[in-house]
Amino acid sequence: MVTVLAVALLGVTPALGQGRPGWVHTWTSMPQLTEPHNLPPAPFTQENLVMDDTTLRQTVRVTTGGRQLRLRFSNAFGGVALPITKAAVALPADGRPGVAAIKPGSSRPVTFQGRTSVSVPVGAQAISDPLTFPVAPRTNITVTLYLAEGQASNLVTSHPGSRTTSHLLAGDHVADTDLPGATPTDHWYFLSGVETVSDDDALVVVGDSLTDGRGSTTNGNDRWPDVLSDRLRGTAVLNQAAGGNRVLNDGLGPNLLARLDRDVLATSGVAWLLVFEGVNDIGTAEATEAAQNQVAADLIAAYEQIAVRAQAQDIRVYGATITPFGGNTGYDDPAGLREATRQKVNHWIRTSGVFDTVLDFDRVTRDPADPRRMLPAYDTGDHLHFNPAGYRAIADSVPARLFR
């Protein structure tokens, strides 16, 4: 019998580093189809035209460092091709996330096959040329785009749950040190990845709003993968989660089974996958015995599929238990059927042996006096999402030795 505490190790040795420099993702955001209320505000969105003659400046925090960078821009859900007229990378003023100003003299132009512009086809992505731009681990960088013609569609690729402020300003201001009068918006658009040349390996975390960071601090970089990255040395930590995401069915973004190839297997430098997802599948299934039995069986089958597919690519797969939601208005039901499903699925995660390692986030975050609920000190108030203290507890429970 396997005893599970905060973490259960199933007698495997973590993957070794790749031992030679190569391109490794150091930051990611899961591409999504932008919902209408998450489109840029007027005048940057018009009927069937987004960001016409607009500069977009956004900051992201890399997790590992290097001397060279390249950027990935996604048009996965765009209704038409995405024409990027100009792009640049810089350091934000004072190194801070979410600011519109950049450090004077730090801006460097980004090219695509030697050209300053690129048109990203529908459903595709564009990778920039390598750029000499040294960055230290856990450094904020600024990416600025100019779209002279905009994107002629209201179907736009973005990551709404950025928890980081971006800035929009009419005209070409890519080289400007500051953007006075710019419109702030707490979303990322088009940018889906940053890579660096490194001999580090990467951990990809797939999940929902509990990993995307609902309840964390805007411009605070205190989601639990951020906090984990602060503890790890020599490991890229990549957040491929989105609020509302599900394992089995599409919701806010494609289901995990459908996006596994794009968000994990096609991501450069991945040695480990951590799966912390399933609460939305349980919570949106009907509170009937038949529906809950079905979602439990389907989740277990899906976890096995995910593990098999990733392990076939020599990726070690770590499974996390589903955290409590007792008292949540939407997901908790009077008969406790969804809670019974959570317990059933968690028991399987802990005991099946399918995962190379089990991380028991349920045990870390639940209230010992009422295990159906999370600890009040970790609760945002909706009894589902964690505050920064809760996210730190989750991150602190993950042993760094798993990634050596």
C-alpha cells in the first residue's frame, strides 16, 4: 500500500537534465478564443476589426534565464490571418510587471526570417528569429507589438486570465520609452511563448483557474507555479492553465485531452508534466448519482490517457489531487454527490500507480476540522479559489528534488 502525505513518491527517479544547451520554453500562456467581454475596449475593437493602428505592450516573467530569446505568437483561434507589423523586446521600467514604461536603451527589434513583420495564418503560430537578449531567471520582460492594419475579425487569440496589466495605445509606439495615455487591460493577446537557449529542463503544469491564479494578486506573480519557480533552480516552470478549463469537455478553452499535444508535447524542453485539473468536470456535471459515476469513470480514463501519451515522450507525469470545494455555491450540492466523486477520483489518483509521483494538494489545503472545505486562511471567500497564502502552501508542498 502506498502511503500519501503531502507528496507520495512511487519509487521512481526523476528525469535527468538534458545536459546540452537547446531551446527551452521559459514562459507560456495557454491560447484561448477571446470571449466578447475580454476583447480590447473601444476604440481598439470595432465591428470585425481588432487593434487597428494599435500598439500593444505586455509584460511576462521568464522562469529560467539565458543569453538568447525567441518569441511565439499564436493565431490558434483567429478568424483571419494575424498581421504583426512590428515587434520588440525590452526590459520593463524598474523590472516591474504590468508597467507601460520600459528601461531606456533596452529595446531590441524582433524579426521573423529576417523581416520586421509577419502574417500568422489562421490556426498557426509564428516563431521569431533568435535574439541576443540576456535575461536572468525570474526576470520580467516587455514585448511590444504594432498592428498597422489590425486583425480583421472579432475572433482573437488571447489569454484572458493574465493577472498582469497590458497597455494599448493608438499609433506606432513600439520604440517609445513610455506610453502616456495608454489604455490598461488585464489580458495577454497573441503572445503564447518565450524560449531561451538553456541546458535546463521544463515542468509544464496543466490546470484550470486554480493554476491560472484566480485569487492571486494582479501584477504580483504569486500564482502557485510562480511561487514554485521562485524555489526551483535550473527548471523552467510553464503555466498552461486557464480559468474554467476542463479535462473532458470544452469550456473556456479546449479540453485538456484535446490540447495536450499543443500545450505539452509540442512545448520545447519538457521533462515533467503536472496534472492538477478535474474540479470543473465534477462541478459542472449534474448532481445525480448516474452523472457523477460517469464523470468519475471518464476522468480516471482521461488521466490514464494523458499519462500514457506523455510518458511515451519520456515525460514524467505527476498527478495532483483535487482540492476541496465544500460550501461553494455552484459546485457543492446538498446530497454531497460531487464531494463523493472528488473523494473517489482522489483515491484513484493516490493509489492507482499511473502517475510517476502523486502530489496531495487536497491534504495540504483542506480544513482538518471539515475536510470537505479548504482551510479558511487559504480561502478567497468563494470556497473554491485560493488566496496568495493558499497558493504559497501548494507551491511549498512540492519537493524541489522531483525536478533534479
